[in-house]
Amino acid sequence: MVKTKTKKEEPLEKVLWATANKLRKNIDAAEYKHVVLGLIFLRYISEAFENLYAKLEEGKGEFEGADPEDKDEYKGENVFFVPTKARWSFLQDNAKNAEIGKYIDAAMDAIEKENPRLKGVLPKVYAKENLDTTNLGTLVDMIGNIAFGDVKDRSADVLGHVFEYFLGEFALAEGKKGGQFYTPRSVVELMVNMLEPYKGRVMDPCCGSGGMFVQSEKFVVEHQGNVSDISVYGQESNQTTWRLAKMNLAIRGIDSSQVKWNNEGSFLKDEHKDIKVDYIIANPPFNDDDWSGNLLRKDGRWQYGVPPEGNANYGWIQHFLYHLSPSGQAGFVLSKGALTTKTSGEDVIRKNLVEAGLIDCIVNLPAKLFLNTQIPACLWFMSRNRTNGKFRNRKNEILFIDARNLGHLINRRTKELSQEDIDLISDTYHNWRNTDGNYEDVAGFCKAESIERVKELDCVLTPGRYVGLPDEEDDFDFAERFTSLKTTFEKQLKEEDALNKAIKDNLSKIVINNE
């Protein structure tokens, strides 16, 4: 009798990823992601369209007398209009057709023509010779069979989750290149949890695939807020990545009309030049030396000092500050070197920022969180007004958090923060910042330091300089530790002697026959 093994059921997104990845064969991840993510997006907009189509056709309640083929009906409900031969039902019926690639490309074209918001966004890569039509048909079937559960309206949730998961997996598959369009979910979640963007304008001037906006929307929903109370402003210089952002936001029902693209980037061609926002959440390129700083020496954004031509870090900081409203807050990632650098006047800019009372909190992050770099990273939190009454007056303090020992490995090269890690860091910040907070310094982890003390240390912002050693290390007993190590070492020496003797004895027993 054959024993049946109980198989552990994998989450839907993992099963889908394994199947999709198996089908890509000789196509690299950078190209294949557009194939898969484009299909998930197509399934989403088709599903949303067909759900509304059915309601319009039924004609009950608010839809009485409605025409299901009237495009304005869909516009009013923030649903994309999908022509007949672009609907998922048509494509899935033709999944085994040798022309399926051409059908999908035509569907993408037709959707863009009917929906100006999507112009230039959707991939048309399905008729390429290197994409096997049999595998493509299987992929269409796989995505078409994604189950939504009992409620059809959950399609955005399910497909949004799958889209987000696939973005992360493709980024891992691409490694360094993938990190350019994707900020790890746990880092984004940490920044959003710390800033708590319930209401107002949210900006990311280097928005990648839009993860900061998606997480902000999730935060609002999870805290029973109203998503319509936030609006997003973004900019991206890589057109391919911008397309991913537009699709990512559309699946979440987030208005992306103010998420812009141009080749020049935010420094040279700021698409939101006159916009002031309540929150900035960003992960700009680390230590970017190709940012056209030589063309911007007299730019009005440099109120705290002119950034060096060879590094954009302090250019980004001041760009963020320029876009903050009088009570706006910013949270962003920078390389750890920005905390201590003295290159080309960066230390002067940092000193000016400290003395202006703009820096709220610095978090030292664990290594290996980012896909595209091994450079140690940190988080900066800044506020235009730290005495505005919403929170307690923190103008003469900076909170330092050293989180280097947090996080866990998800593979040999990459770490992520757990939900417990995220909660610990953000709760520490909130307890220090909020009027009803219950904050205490924790040796080795967090320290609320005075501005005067920071200035005494030349405005170096490395958390390790301030948080001290953990209590157990403060109580370090040298004599006790030395005795313990000495005993262990002597034991190991004895074991080594015994092992060497055994090896020698065994070697002497070996007889070599030269005949």
C-alpha cells in the first residue's frame, strides 16, 4: 500500500509564482516581468469592467436605465472601459490559439485607445518570437483561474496582492537591477508606519514602481481612514519603471494622474515644482554621482548649502524639504555615509539642518535589506515644524534608533524586517514623539539626545555614537569572561591533541603495496 504524504498547502501567490517562473524558460526576469505583470493587470481591469457591466445590464437601483456599452458609465465609477476583444473572457477562450500573443498586444492597444489615462503604460510584448505561444496560453489560463473567494469585489485585493508579491519576486530574481524599481516591502512599511499618513498629499519624487503609495493606501485602510483623504504625487525618470507604477496604482484604485515621467528626473525637471505636500516618503538612488549637480549650483532649493557635484544625497534632502508644507514631514532612505560625511561641505549642510531643528529621528538599518546594494543604509525623518502642537515639542532633541541587530534572512543574501521589528521601531518613535507617549531610552537601541550634545560631536548622526552599549555589555566582567574563554580554549586544545593522535595511529596502520 502506498502511503499518501500530506502536502502543506502553499499560499496562492507562491503557487502562482512557481508556475509562472517555470514557464519563462530562456527569457530573463527583467523582460518576463512585463509579460506576467501586464497579464495580471489586464485580468484586473477586465474583471472590474465585467463586474460593473453585469450591474449596468441588470439595471437595478442606481443603474436603472443604464447602457452597459456607454463609456461614460464606467468613467463615473472609476472603472476602465474594456472593448469586447480585449476582455479577459475573450482572451482566455483563445488561450490555445497560436495567435494568442497578437490578440493580447491588440487588447493592450485597444484599452489604451479607450482610456487616455493608460496611454503609453501597457506592455505590448506578447507577439515576440522568444515568447513560446504554448507557455503564454498556459500563463493566461493560470492567471484566469486565480480564485477570488466568494466575493467578486475582492478582485482588486487578490490581484493587487499577487501583483505586489510578483514585483518583489521579480526584483529578487533580477538582483541589483531589480532594486532600482523596488524598495523592499518591510522597509516601505516601516517608513509608512512611522509617518502615519492618514490625510493629505503624499509625494515620492523617485517613486519606482509605486510601493510607497500602495503602502500609504494600505495604512489608511487598515486604520479605518478614508482613502479619498490622501492624494499622491510622484515622479520617475525610468519610463519602464513608471509604467509598472501606473499599473500598480491602478489595481489599487489609486489615482495616478499626478505620477509623472520624464527623462531628466526630479532635479533637472521637477514635474511638481510648485506643489507643497504633507508627507514625503522616498528611497532615492544611493550616492548618485550622475545627478547634474554642476548645472544646479545656484538652484533655489539649496537653502542649507550647495550639495557636491559628485553626490546627490544632500541634494535629495533639500529637494524633499523644498516640497514640504509648513507642517510637512518626510521619511526617506539614504546611505549610512551621509550621517558622517565631510566631503565638499556636506558636513556644513548637515550642521545647518541640525541647528535648524529639522531632523526628528535617525534609524540605523540592518545590513542586507536592499537588493541592489550592500551599502549600509539608514532612515531619516524630518519635519518642517516640530513645535506645531500636533505632537510634543521636540525641537531641541533628535531621537536615535540603532536597529542593526533586527531583521532575519529570507535567503543567503537578503534580510527583511519582521512585523515585530517594524512595530518595535515605529512604537519607539511614536512614544517619543507623541504627547501621550511613554518613552524611555534603551541602552544599545534608542536614545533621545539633545541638539547641544549632537553639536558637541560635530553633528555626526550615527545612532551608535549616542545609544551606547546594551546593559548586558555595560556589565561586562573581564575576569569572568577571560576565565571562561581560557577554559574553553584549553578544552579545545586537548580535543585537538586527541584527534591528531587518532589520525596518526590510523595512518600507521595503512599498508601500501608497491607491487
